[in-house]
Amino acid sequence: MSALPVRFCLLALVVSSFANAAAAQEWSRFRGPNGSGVSDAKTIPVKWTDAEIRWKAKLPGEGISSPVVWGEKIFVTAAEPEIGKRHLICLRTADGQELWRQTEAFRAYKKHKVNSFATCTPAVDAERVYTVWQSAEASALLAFSHDGAPAWKFELDPFSEGHGGGVSPIVWNDLVVLACDQQGPSYLVAVDRRTGEQRWKTPRRSKRAGYSTPCVYQVPGRPDELIFTAWEHGITGLDPLTGEVRWEVDCFGKQTERAIASPIVAGDVIFGTCGFVTSDKHCVAIRPSDSGGKSEAQELFRIEKTAPHLPTPLAYNGRLFLWTEKGVVTSVKLDNGEVVTTKRIGGNYSASPVCIDGKLYAVSDDGEVVVLTADDTLEELARNPLEESSRATPAVSGGRLYLRTMSRLLCIGGAR
């Protein structure tokens, strides 16, 4: 067998193994394990009625952040701009009962009409939960224990961008990592997850805010790399221990664009997206490598006609699924970028799809959960109304689906 087919076979094997392992992990960041959005949970219905809804919880205020889960606790943010309060809330997964909330005062600021004042998705580990509050006056990364006790606060620069805040942190080993790409001072930063002390800070060029959440590139024979996307920089691989840029691919458009969807990893390939709502959009596949002691990355292919601007792509079972904000869904071969199927589903989408047991679940802005088969047929299986608008990506943990609407949190499915 030639080297090229062997590489593609290995890619498929790694993607399959990663998808199977995803369900065993906590849903601890935006779109779950390493941002993949993949779960093999068997206890979540495709079509549901009130009988499958375990509980509904009213949140204090509104927002579009996603929930994260660790063990028997679920964490989510919400804001009440009319009274100048925003909250990090902890609820019990069993029944949705609120266990505690931490409240910060703030003053409403200019934002995009589809953004909210609670857009940051928290990150959580076995000891603490981490969230970001941004505004033009002051911004900070904060940590709390699972019991709600304040652990530390790391001051960030005020957020300068008319679209409003919305970046989300991740945890890598003993670091909390955050991308601060904005009109003002821009940088990537890592702090000690135990103490909140800065470990490194990498300056960035930036003219527009970015909202993508980083992921981790982990392949045999290479040290871990943190992956970031931004219009000014393209796709960047960083040394997570030092913040040093190992490689960077300037692969997005030359006009002013914005990275909103997050990068993902499938096997040894990275997919990053960028674009502008009324102009070009790009989904670019790259593969890092080492040559002569120097790290670099090569563009493999790109998809532009059906590339999403807001929803993050999803890789599953040898396919890349692209779900655009205008409800066009495409299946693409992971190994070469060949477009197999394109189907117009309809609706408007800000949230990113997740894959549960071989099915794609995506929440429309109007609050409808559309379910398709995660294969080349993209067969429509169900449409489930939520009775309220939503722009939040679902979470899956413990065999249950957690859906966040503007003002509520719902828990669906699970063994009884």
C-alpha cells in the first residue's frame, strides 16, 4: 500500500477512536472534548415530547453561552442588563435545581444585535470553573471552586469592539488559555489554573475582534500545540508551555474578515474558518509538519462556496460536515475535500452542530432542533421546537442533552 492511502487510513482510525472516546469525557468546554462536538451517547431521543424532557430551569436573565458539565454539576452564564448584573450559575444535573450563583456588576455596552451580554462559554476542570466577563470598561478571567467560592481573578484589557464580547477559555493541563483578539491590545494568554498567575502572553496583530475558541493539536511523535484562528494571522500553532509561535499559515482572505467559528482537529489535519457575513468565507484544511528542525504547516485544500461563518465545522466517520448560518449543510470527504452532498435545510443558525450517536443536532435561531443523519444522505430525522429562540450550542454529558434557550436550560433524555 502506498504512503498516501496509509495516511488516510490512519486519519480515519484516529478520528473514529477520538469520537468513541469523546463520550467518556466531561463536556468541559465549548463543544465538549477538544471542541469536537462528538458524543456516542445512546440515550438521547431523535424526536422528543414532554415525556423525554427531564427538567426545565429558568435562568436569571438571558444569554447565548453554552452550558458545560462536570460530574453532577452544570455551569452556564446569564445577564440582566436592565439591572446591571451578570451571573455564573451552577445547577444540579439531576433536576436543574440551582446550587449557587456568582454575580458581577456591569454596565451595558455597545454590541451586535445578535450578541448577548452573556456569550462566553465557561471551561471547567475537576477543581474549578473559569469564565470571562468582557466590557469596554474592564474585562477579567475569573475562577471559582465547584462550590462557588472565588478562587482568583486575572485582569484583562478592556474589550474594544462594537460587536461586544464573547470569547471562551479552555483548560490545557495546568493552564487556562484565552484568545484576546480585538481592536485594542490583542494577545493570547495563559494563566496558572490554580493561582491565576500569568504564565505567558503572546502579542497579536488585530483590527477586528475574533470569537473562535482554541483547540489542542495532539498527534503521536509531536508535542502538543495550541491552535488559534484569526483573520490577521490565519491558523496558528503555539507551544503551550511557552506561548511561542511554532508555525503560522496566512490562509484567509485579504479583506477585513472575522474568525467566529472555532478550529477543530481530525486526525492529523486542522480545519480553520474565517470570513465576513456579506462576503467570502473560507474553511481551510492544513497539516503541520517538521522539516530540518523547523515546524511548518501546509494547506491541503479549502472549501469556500459552502463554508460557514458562525457555526463550527464537525468531523465524524470520514466526513467533514459544514452547517452554514443560512441552513445549508454539506458533507465533505476528510481526506481530500471533495464535496459529496449539499442540502438546504432552511432556517438561520448561530449555534454549532453536535453529533450524537451518528446524528447531527443543530439549533436554529428560532429555537428548533433539527436532526440529520451524519452521513452523505443528510436525511432529515426530526424537528423539535424549543418554544423560545436560541443561539447556544448544545452540551452532552452523562447520556443527556442540555439545551440552552435565551432564558432557560433544558435537560433531555438519559437512562431512567
